[in-house]
Amino acid sequence: MDVLSSISLVASIASLVDFGVRLTKSAVEISRSADGSLETNRELEVITARIDSLSGVLGGDNIGDPSKGPIGGANYDADIRDLARRSQVVSKELLLHLTSLKARKDRRWYDNPTLVIRTWRGRERLKALKENLGGLQQALRVFLAVETRDKQNLLISIVEKSAGENSKRLDKMRVEILNAIDWAGGTRQPPTLYRDLSALLESISQDGKVAVEKRVLRTLAFGLMSDRESRIAEAHKKTFEWAFDSRKTPLRPWLESGSAGDVFWITGKPGSGKSTLMKFLCSHDRTKAALQAWAGSGNRLVIASHFFWALGSTKQKSQEGLLRSLLHDILRQCPSWIPLVCSTQVLERIDRGDLAPWSLQELRQTLLNVFQARRASTHVDGHDQASTFFCLFVDGLDEYAGQEVDLNKIFASVACSTHVKICLASRPWPDFTEAYTGDGSRMLKIHELTRQDIQNYITYELCYHPQVDAFKSHDGARFSILVDEISQKAQGVFLWVYLVVRSLVRGLHKHDNIDNLKRRLAILPADLEGYYQHVLNGIETIYRKETAQLLDMFLSASEPLPLMCLGPALGVATYETIDADEARSLSWAIDSNSSLQRQLHARCGDLVEVTPDPRVSAIAEHHRTDVDSVVHCQYQVDFLHLTVRDFVRTSKVKHQLMGWIDGSFDPYVLIAECFLYFLKVLPDSVFEGYSTIEGYLDPYAEIEEYILSGLSQIGIYLREIESGCTVTSSPLIDELLSLLTARNQGIIPWSNGPRDSVMKLPNGFLSWAIFEGLFEYVESKIRHDETCVDEINRGTLLYHAAMDKGHSLLGKSNQPGNACLYIMRTALLHGASPNEAVFTPSCDRLRPTWPEYLRQLLKLSCDHLNSQRDNFDGQNRFFGSENLLDRTLMLLKNGADPNEVTTGGFNYGSYHMSAFQVFERIFRPEQVAVLKQCIDKPYYCSEWYFKEN
């Protein structure tokens, strides 16, 4: 029943009963009265007539028709209708009785003996009517107690869901709800109730909009979105001041004025400080002042940024990450634009709680909609959209893991408006040079402008050492020459200066004099690659095997590794030998952090760096949990700079490192062992958020995300081990299961979704393993014991085996024993259905296998749109895969709907196709005929399906 209509109905019935009680009291008064006032009788008759009319509305057939009564528009329960009709019967009896008590106009009642007798005889009937109405009133009160409690809880739950963190507003709404419900007991008047509820529901509607806006922003945000920018060093004092000097660069004039297609390009040598300058410009007040001068006084200025990072996660170096980051920045500042720029499909999806990732097509279109929307003259949030100006800062185009031309197309489409500026930074790669050099009036080469900055930096850093004061006092000229020599050798490469100054400071700690410092400088190569080779050659022989393994690990890792996980790589201990009880203590963690940093430097020198993990730093800063809980995860390790990674990747260095290892080595095995070690030494408090199914305790929310990320990383490395086929991953996966069982009280933690999606180990572990693409492991476990497939995990096993994560549907050869096919078959035999909605940890909603499978096929066909059917039979033969045909046949034979329609928004556009239209894009004609035969002949299926595997 509709909430507002229910409360209105309750109020109307309460009004009816109250009127009835008043009527009964008046009737009793007449029967007891000495003077028999006709004025009272007339009032009672009016009240009774009103009850009769109101009861007719409540109990009649017009309740659902909003045009037939003041409380129409609701379908009321049978009990409520019964109460109304019974009240109507009582009211009609009262009207008849009152009529019989009327005196003629020319006589008083006591002058009529018959009237007196009727009045006397009617006393018992009036008493009975009073008791009847009293019973109705009591029944109504019970109904109110139950019904209003339920409706109150429902309204409050709606408010709580939509109000978010606005507790003051929520408290006010609670009071208003309770006050509105209080009226049903007769303490307030109906107009007040309707007015209050109308205002309340309007308030809830507004909060609902805010909730949707927050969910949209949540779907755009991603872990480590601001990580790269936070890692970039702050500009040194008295550096980059030239950026706002129009005599030295065209940057300031560009910031203050603009035209269509307005892109400014900052370029320079590797390590010259491009990222530092971009970070400096994004946050500097002078940048904002110059841009505001361009936008105009009183107009809104929106600044958004993204920093690509080749050493970071996939999203940090992808087009998806760029678009999500820019949209998040823009819509966070303009939340009221969300309904205007997001498609109806996206908003409806998010509104129903589906937080699935955006497609690239959706992201691109939404970003374009932002700049099209600002052309409209609509007032939103007190701002005219046409008076909004945008400046986008995007750093590290050369760190983008894709085709440079794709980025150039995006920026070209965005920069069409005179109200959009874009500042880009990258190395001088040919595609970027061609696209953004122009006539040179909207670009700068940073390495040509930083010589004075470098001198300031060298002087400032070296002068901190007390020994330099002595140099300057008696040998100031030679010290100045040394600073000059460093800045000349640097050739504008700030990173080289940073490394050289660090080397000189180490010399000062050893009491080097000016001559020693000059000799240090002389032996240091004048370029970064030479410097890195110098560092590598300087590693002591005793450490070189571990050096080679560590560098290979860092090169293979998909993200920076936690410092604490490096115990096995540095020979401290293994996950099997570590004393976990001791390792989980705070004192052990503090000592280990210090010791591991020293050991790491001895083996890798300046090639890697240890930095605070920004995710863990945020937890500590927000005081979301005890600092003691995060000491173990406080630091992470990665290459010093992208140029170091490029250096280690060179064939010359790889050959050198392989010689140091002197034997076979799988970096993924070592990384997996390191993560198992890491999970084993983490303190118990980190896992407490998983201790119950109701878990996800707020104080540990960010820690949980950190651990879940770690589990995902383990999945990646175990999958690499499995696909490499050099060693088996089963012992490591079994150890992970054992570890989670012991530490997590038998619950597998999923990253999102409903609370009842939490799965008990060990069977729930298969769901995690198959989600991570560990198909051979899952197959081996099922073959060993099919009872591990149960009603909880069978749907998930079918879903992910069909999707074939990690191996992709390009997949493997057509063999009956193929892991994915075997897992699908077993799950189906144990009752899984292609149409069953299952929870997957990659999204917030239940997904049925068959529609998602079709959508995946459609996406694959779109990704291979440039392929022609006559090319399918070569080495790139993907669409003709018999493996894929067998999967499709298996799903169709087990209830998949061949008439299913699938939609998708992909890089090449949006599609709306039937299952057979998808098949015709994927399979060869003879394969499509087999699929049609499977549907037309119910007992047909591929031969292997009936074989015992």
C-alpha cells in the first residue's frame, strides 16, 4: 500500500471514529437532558451525515480512483474496508435514531409524551451504539499501532537510505514523521498533516537526488585515483616562478585568454620535472587567478586533472581512468549537472543500485555532454550553465597504455569550445609533437627554463649540511663553481640533479671536502641511463642474485608492492617459517620497516624508492582505525621513476640480470609467496571487519579495501603462474585457503554486494578462485571431490567459467578436458541454470549468466570489428572456435533463451541485438546452423557433452 495513502486512510478512519464518539456522547446527552436542546441534535445530525458520507468513500469501490474522493488513489486492504463499512452501518443507525428523537417545530420534546417514552426506551440502544463505536475505536488504535509503526519504519528507512551522512536533516525528518503520525490519534488537523507530509516527501525527493548524485560519483571514482598526483614531489621553494612570467613563457597569456581548440603543451626530457610543474600549476593561486580572468568575474571556473602513471594500476594508465577522473572532478564541483549530462540508461542503472563499470562509450559521451550542456542557458545551482568555464590538466600522456592517437582525438573533440582550455604534458614523442607544437606559441620546453631552479635547489639542499658553511666561509668560490658544474651537467634534467645531490650529501656525511665532492661528480655519468647503470654496477656481488630477482619482481608487479611483503625476497623468512605471533606485534613491524628499507637499499640502491602508501596514510589521517593496525602496511616499494623501469627493460640490462640469477626464476611465484607472507604477518585487527557475516564494520572499511586489493593481486600472480605452466600453483592456492580459513573465521570476503553474498569456506573459496581465473585449480578440486560444488557456488562457477576471465574467450584448443568446459558441465549437472541470477564480486548486483555471456560475445565482436569473416580461418581464428561453440551449445541445452535480446555500449557504439544476431557476428555460417539445429531439435547437442570426462 502507498505510504502517503495509508497514512491518509488511517487519518480518515480516525476522524470517522472521533466523529462517532462525539455523536454518541451527544445522543446520550439528549436522552439524559432535562431540556432536550434541539441545537445539539442539529449538530449531531450534521456530524452523523458527514460520517455516513466519509464511510461511503472509505468502504466503496472508488477508493482507487483519485477523482472520486479526497483520499483516492490507493488500493486499501480488506480489513480497512470492513472497518469503514461497519462504521457506516453505525452512522446510519445513529441517523435513524436521531430522526426519531426530533420534536415537531411547534412543540418542545417534553410536551410530547411519545417522544419522552422513545427517548427513555432508546437509552439502552444508545449505550450499545456507544460501546460498539468504542470497540471500533479500540480496534482502530491497535491497527494504528501496528500499521503506523510499519509505515514509520518504511519512511525512516527511505530517509536513511537517501539522506546519507546528513544526520541533522535525518533527525528533523524523523520528528516530522512522528508528528504526522501523531495526528492519527486526534492531536492535529488533516490540512496540517497533508502539508507536513508533502514537505517531507519533497525533502526525501531532494535527498534521493543527492543520493543518486553520490552514487554516480562513486561509480566514477576508483582506487588510487589521486595516488599519482600525491606521489609527485611538491615544487621546491623558489622554483617555477618563471611559469607566470610572460617575458619567458607564453603560459600566462594563454591562461588569461583563449580561443577554440585551445591546448597548451608542456614537454621536455625524461626526468625534467614536467609532472612537478603540472602539479604546481593545478593548485597554484596564480593559475586560478589567471584562469578566472579568462572566464570573467562572476562566472564559475571548474578545474579538473588527471595524472597518468605507467608504474601504477591499469586504470591509472588507461583511457577509462582518464575519463572517470575528469568526470569525477567536474561533476563533484557541479553535482546538479549529473541528470543533465548522464544518459537515462546510466541513471536508471545506478538508481536501482547497479554500480557496474561504465563503458568507454558512456564515459566519452558523458564528457562531451558536459561541454554541450554548458552551452545551454539553464540556471542550475544558482549558476547559468553558459557561464561555466573549464580548464583540464592532463599529465603524462607518454605513460598512457594505449595508442597516442586515441588521446589526441579525445582532446580534439573536447577543445572545440571557447569555454574549455586543456593543458597537457608529455615527452616529445612524434604523435604529440605533431599534434600540439603548432607555431610554438602554446607550448614550452621545461628543460630549457629550469637552470636557475636547479641552482637554487642544489644550493638549498647542500646548505642544510653544516660542513657546507665551512666551505662557503673559506672556499666559497670553489663551492659556487661546483654548483654551476652540476647545473650545467644536468641539462635541465631535475631527476639527475636529485640523484647527484643525494650522492654528494652521502659524501658530506663522510666528511668529504670540496675536492672529494668534485671527484664524486666527475665519476657520475651525465645522463640518467648511465647513472642507473653506474648504480647497478656498484651493487656488491653478495647481493646481486637478490638484486636481479627483486628488479624482475618490480618489473612484473601490476602495482607497487608493500614493503612488508618483501621478507621472502630478501631472505628474512618465508610464509612457512615466519613466527606469525611475533610478527603481528607493533614493535616487530616498526623494526622490520626500518630493517627492510636498509636491506632493500643495499640491493637496489637508488633504482627503487620506499614511499608511504597513500591509501594507508589516508586511513591514519582520518583516524578510521588505530594507527597500530596499519604500521605493517605503511610503506610500499616501486621504481624510482619511469625511466628506471625503461632502463631495466632494455635487453642489455635483462641479460645482465639473468646472468646474476644463474638459473630459472619465476617472478610471479616469488610475488605470490611474498603476498602470502604479508597476509600472515598482518595483525588480527585488520581482519576483524570480516569476523561476522554482518561485517564490513565502518572503522575497517578502508583496511578491508586494502586487503581485498591484496587478494586480487594474489589472484593475478597465481593466474600468471597457472598460465605459465612451469610450476603448479595449487600448493600456493591451498596455502591461501588455509590462511583465510584460520584468520578470517571461515568467511571469504567479497568486495561489494549484499551481506548474504558472503560465502563460507572452503566451498566459497572456489567462487573466489574462479572469479580470479584459476580454472585449472578449480577443475582439479572438482575432479577430486564433486561435492565441493553446491547450491551456493554452482551459479558463480557457471558464470565465470562461461566468461573465462584471464584466458579470454579466445582461449584454448577444443578438448573435452578443457577446464572451463568441464567446470560448466559440472555446475550444470549440480543444478546451476544459465538464467539464474548470481552475485559476482565485480559488481553490486545479481547477474544471470546467459545475458552476460551474450553481452560478452557482443563486446568481443565489437573489439574485433575490423576483422572480416574471410580472415577468421587463419591464426587469428577466434570467432570459429569450437570451444566457444560448445559453451554456447551447453548453455542453450540447459535452458538459455535463444530469443534473449542483449544491449551494450562499447567503443564502436551502442547495440541492441537478439541472440542469433550475436551468433551471426561471432560464428561461421555452418556453426550458426548447428546452433539453430540445437534449438529446433531438443535432443541435439555436441557429441562431447555426453562423454564422461
